[in-house]
Amino acid sequence: MLHYQIEFDDYRQHLVHVTLRFLADPNQELWLPTWIPGSYLIREFSKHIESVQAYDEAGRILEIKKQQKNRWRLFNTDHELITVEYDAYAYDLSVRGAYVDQTRLYINPACVCLALGGQEEKACEVELFLPQELKHFQLATGLPSKSLVKGRFTLKAENYDQLIDSPFELAEQTRFSFEAGNIAHEMVISGIHATNTERLKNDLEKICATEVALFGSAPFQNYTFMTMATGNSYGGLEHCNSTSLIIPRTDLPKLNEPEEPSEDYQRFLGLCSHEYFHSWLVKFIRPENFARYNLNQESYTSLLWIFEGFTSYYDDLILLRSGVISQESYLKLLKAQIDRYLQNPGRQIQSVAESSFDAWIKFYRQDENSNNAGTSYYNKGCLVALCLDLGLRLRGSSLDALLRLLYQNTEKGVQVNERTIFELCQQLTGDSWIEQINHLINTTDELPLDQLFPEFGLSYALKHDKKMPFGMKLQDKPEGVMVQQVNRYGAAATAGLSAQDVIIAIDGLKASEKLLATYAKQQGIITILAFRRDELMSFEVERSTIDLAEVELVVQDQSKADHWLKV
């Protein structure tokens, strides 16, 4: 067994001290992941590792040398009991990192716990030591744990993969437990908040039970939601039997939360539903090359439209099916997904399969041109899932049935490849789906939503919405109006305006978002003065605006809609 000891005495400096004890192989290597599963970006966690030292059993200093950016080598060891010590800087509040201060000790082991090359399958034991003043903190984690002494905890993992897939938090926490599908669940909330815990418990029970029922069983024996309430941060990361969430505290249900959840609370429930769904789809059911992650470099797949797209389709649909939100609220959420797709010029440039493959260089590195040049495998993947679901239902099956087949195949050891969805759709309907699916995922043609919705009792109509004056996304700043984004087909781009320009005057008047919106409704040419860097420039903008497409969804035949929405 590998033994990790983690101490938090220097939490005020955001440092974690790690001591690792093990029997070393000859010329033993140690390494740290460069990325964390579920978040497809090289994050270079090793940049936070400091002061690495090694000792033998007698306390003599051993040579340990860095070989690569995330790899160290011990020399002249021969099955000796070795101790390696180091510090890790921990001040990343996101769900992907590690963060320690006087309010919270949060660790993703992927960015703190070094692995031993060749010994990754060995069991791991982690001991946590809290300083005296923080010994009242409670522990939350998906790992088996025990505490025999206040302020000291022991965690156990079957191997390194399970260790790094199991974050833990020590903090003052609000907690409650519930059962769903005969499985024990726990919700843990840290940070300053005033949550209606009874309401949250009731809603989560329904959501989790609905997802377990969809698949028929679960690939976990217990589950923990770890939620950090903040001012405005937002995100989630899935793990094998837990999820780490960070949200604005206003997204939590209030004591007077209305029967129909507020939009803020719906957003939180959707996040819980999304990350919980990942326990099946991406943590258990995986792309073939994710069966064992290569955490030293990028692992490419063109299938994220399945794993994130299908999950994004079901996260809100589950809220409806569980009875947590109304049909009206669900259609509003679906409309927002469709509007986002229609208002994304990049959908005409990049297919959703290409978007999946390019996640490593594009999705987590958004810039002012992202909306012009690419599409989201979350957003378009969600609508591809919708198209597949409706198409399958027209042929007597459903996406639910496809997911259950994926789950059953994975239980037999068969993971997902490029052909899987094609083959399962044919298995479910008896028809070839090659042309239809290729059209959805490998082209930039419009999705056939206008053809599918009427078959399920919904009218689908497009209207034009003038939300981006002259094709610009803007924000008022003290120095002027900051141009955040420019649609490359809009009037502003044609005139030469660019992202990061600061507009200071419009036809001789002081610029504001409101004034630009007013001018955008008028015809004719206007003169815009703007700073680019520290240079004043003048632009003649000719057209009034660029119209963004927006969808109207209306239920015309409820019985037909129920065939999809109420199943």
C-alpha cells in the first residue's frame, strides 16, 4: 500500500505538505497528471509542486531529479522503504484544482498526489492532518473514510485512478442525506449560504431516482454532491461516485422558493442533474481510448458530442420527467439551447465532431473569435441528441433505449467507438442510420428541427431578434463601451471595428450601450469613434444591425408532445 500524508499547517500561505512513503522499484519514477479527467485541457499541475526531497529508511537524503515537466526519478533504490516530501501550492478555487485557506481545504488528488510509475494499481491510503484551529472542519469525499481522532482522517483508494477521481473537502458544512434507487446519497454545502435544505433534498431525490430508473441501475454504491457556494463562480466536474460543484449562492433554493423553481434554482438543479448523469455517461460508459486515461498528454476523441451533448440534453429533460419543473419551464430551457445554436455563426464553420476533437485547443480557450469560428459540443451535441431521440421515436424506439444498450454493453466490457451510435440505432430500428447521423455530426448543415418538431405536436417558427447592435456584443465601462465580440458578418466588422476596441462617441455623442442600441434601430450611416490600444480611430458604419435568429416553440397537440416529453 502507498501511504500519503497530507498536512495543512501552512494553509495561510495556500500550501499543502505531502509525505509519500512506499517501497521503491529500482530507478523509481514519480509523476503527476497534466490534466484532470472530464476537463480537456493540459493544466500543468506540476507547476505547483515545490521542494521535492527524498530519504531512505535511515533518513539519508537520496538523489531525486526532475526528468520531464511532470516526472521525477529516484536513483539507486532497490525495494527500499522511501519517503518523498514536497509542498503543493493550492489556491485554485475551481472544481479542477486544489484550494486551501482558513475557510476551506479542498483537494483534487490529481494535482497534489504524485503517482509511482509501475505501481499505479497498488492500493492507496491517505492520512489528513488538520491544524488545531481547523480541527472542527468536517470531511466530504466519495472515498471510504474514517476518523478516530478529531482533526485526523484516513481515506482509502483501491488504486491511483480511484484516488485521483475522488476529491475531498474539509470545511464547515451543511449536510443532508437521502435515498434514491435504494442508493445512499449525501449533499454537502460549504461557503456562506441560506439554503432551503428540505426543498433541495426533495428535488434531488426525484432527479436522482429518475436517472437511476432510466438506466435500470447505477455503477456506484453511494454518491456525494460537494457544493461550494460563492458570489458568482459556476462550474461542475464529475467523478465516479461524487461531483464537485461551485455555484453562486443565489442559485440555491430560498426559504420561500416558489413551487415552480426560479431560473437561478433551475440552473443549479440542471447542474446537479448534468454531473450526476455523467456517472453513467463518461465515468462508466467511455470512449474506447478513455478506458484508461493517458494523463501525460492529450487524449483525442471526436465523440464528446455524445458524452457531453447527450448529457446536456438529458440534464433539463430529467428535471421535467422527475416533476421538478413544468413543461413550460422545460420548453423555455430548450428554446434557450436552440437560440444559442442559431446565434452561433461558427456552426457554419465547424462540425460537432470536429468541435469534440478540438476541445483541447478551443473549448477551454475561448477568445473573441470563438463564436465566429466554432460550435460547442455541449450545445450542438444537445440538439443532435434531441434529433436522434425524436428520430428514434418516429421509428418505435428512443434515445432512452439506446442509452440502456450502451450501459449493458459497458457492463460486458464493450466501450464506445466511432461506429457505436450508428450500429445501435440500426439495432433498435432495423434501418441504416449512416446518412442521417453523418448529416448531424460531420456536416455544418442545419439540424432538421423544423421537420421533427411538428411530428411531436410542436410548431417551430423562426423570428429575428435585434440583440447585437451592428453585430457587436458590448459592455459599458468607465472609459467607454468595450467591444467584447464582433460577428464577422455584421456591419461593425465590415466597417473595421474589432473586439477590445473602446467606443467613446457616436455621431458626436458620448457612447453607451443604450445609445448604440437606439442607433441600431435606425437606417443610414453613423460615425463611431473608438480607441484601439491607445490610438483613436474613426469608423463609418452603414447598416442598422445584424438580426439574430430566435425560435418560437408552441405546443399544438399535447398528446403528441407527451409521447416525447412524458415518457
